[in-house]
Amino acid sequence: MILQRLYPLRLWPDESRFDFMRLRHLSFPLSAALSIAIVFTFLTMGLNYGVDFKGGTLIEMQPKEKGPSAIAAVRTKADSFGFGEVEVQEFGAEGGVSLRFPIQPGGEAAQGVVVEKARGEFGGAYNFERVETVGPRVSGELVQSGTIGVILSVLAVLAYLWFRFERELAVAAIIGTLHDIVLTIGFFVITRHEFNMTSIAAILTIVGYSLNETVVVFDRTRELLRRYKTMPTIELLNLSINTTMSRTAITSMTTILSLLALVVFGGRAIEGFAQVMLAGVFICTYSAILISSPVLIYIGVRSGQRVPAGATGAAAAQPAE
């Protein structure tokens, strides 16, 4: 039997010398414009907070007979209940309808009256797929706990990055992580996905993925800084990204394929989470390559004595003794 040599899977050529740093002239203005737009939109529109944070009653219904739902008739009927302003939205491709009632005075019993009233009016034509009721005290506690959890987690990640790398690399990694958080929140603002406790889990997961992508690239950058003490910064950063690009491509593609399966087949319960995670993978990969690494050019990463701009590539690439 002749044993054939097995070659590892490569989605990016090992000998590639693509100039990623040149793209910073596009990525920096793009990210700056997106961040400013997200902050402005967040301050004006805010997030689409779910029942977890706002409190109240959320009911999702599917029509028993296939076809479009009469949204206007459902909204008119729900408003006639006298439970305050009701948010009525259509979701999915099969005529699904969501009703969101505000918190009713009277505790849990009053919230239960809302559900019974809705079942009595819509139960004949719709199947009730999801019913959630959260009181004002519980929603306030969830807001407080969720906010504290996110802040502490992000601070822990930033502290890890600060002690994990030298000062310049740590600053660049922190900037990249904050950039990913801002763009992820912007995804919630723009798409109007419901922001609830599951959304907090998605944000923390994306922060972890961002940390993983950045650490892989910066570990190679630090290794090359020690090996090539006279290589120009731009050339060194391009080399570090090119040599880790195959690993980044494989990781991103396997994650994207898994998330696509969740988006398509996961059902209503995790659809929003999967979509946010899918967007987060693209954001984190883009950030690690075109945001965090180019920042090192401007903050002056230390890599020993630099050669003059007109020096040859062979001299620039001379390794340390």
C-alpha cells in the first residue's frame, strides 16, 4: 500500500503577500462613519427592548389557516381591550402576528387577564405559539443585572488584553473590541431586533469571539516583532495577517456555516440570536484584520530600530541574531 501524503486544508496561500494595510484608508473612515451613525441612531431611536426589560405581556400567534393575517383588524381588536397602547407586528412568512401589551396595574393577576382576553378573542383563528409575562419589578431587576453583567465582562476582557500584550498591542486590541461592541449594538438598532436577555448573551459571545480573533493575529505579530527587529511596521503587520489568514478563514467559515444552519432551521426561538451572531462573526473578522492591526501603525508599535524608507526588502526582513 502506498501512503499518500496528506496536506492540511488551506483557504489562503501560505506564500501570499497581500497588502492589507493599504485597505486601512477605506476601513477607518467606514468604521468611523458607521460608529457615529450608530451613536446618533441609538440616541434618537434607542433599542427595541423586549418584554424582559420593558415588562408587560408578549403574545405571538400563527394563523390556523395559511395566508396573510389581517393586521389592521387584529390591531383594532387589541386596542379595544382597554389595556393601553398595543404594539402589533407581523413576523415570518406564514402570517405570524406578535402582540405586546404594556404592564398592567395589579400585579401578575392583571397580566393574566390580558392573556385570557387575547385567547378569548383570537383563539378561534390563531394558534398561540409564545406567551411571556414579566412584571415591572422583575424587568427592573433584569435590566440592572444585565447591565452590570455586560460591564463587568467587558472590563474583565479589557483587563486581560492589557496584561496579555505589550502596551501598544493591548491598546489596539482594546480599540478593536470596543469597535465590535459598538457595531453589534448598531446591528440591533438598525434591524430593530428585540433586545432581551438572549441579546446580552449574544453580545458577550461576540466579545469572546472578537478576543479570540485578535489574540491569534497579535500573537503572530508579537512573534514577528521579536524575529524581525528591522522590518518596517507595515510590512510586518501584513506578514502577520497573511500567515494567520488561513486559520482565520477556516474558523470563520465553519462558524458561519453553523450559524447559517441555525438561522434557516433553528426556528423562531433562536432566529434572532443566530442572526446577531452571524453578523458578529463578520464584524469581528473584519475588525481583527482591518481595524486592530492598522491601529498599531498610528500608535507606534515597538519593533526595534527601523530601517530607512528606501532600504531594500532583504535588509528589512533580516532576522534578529
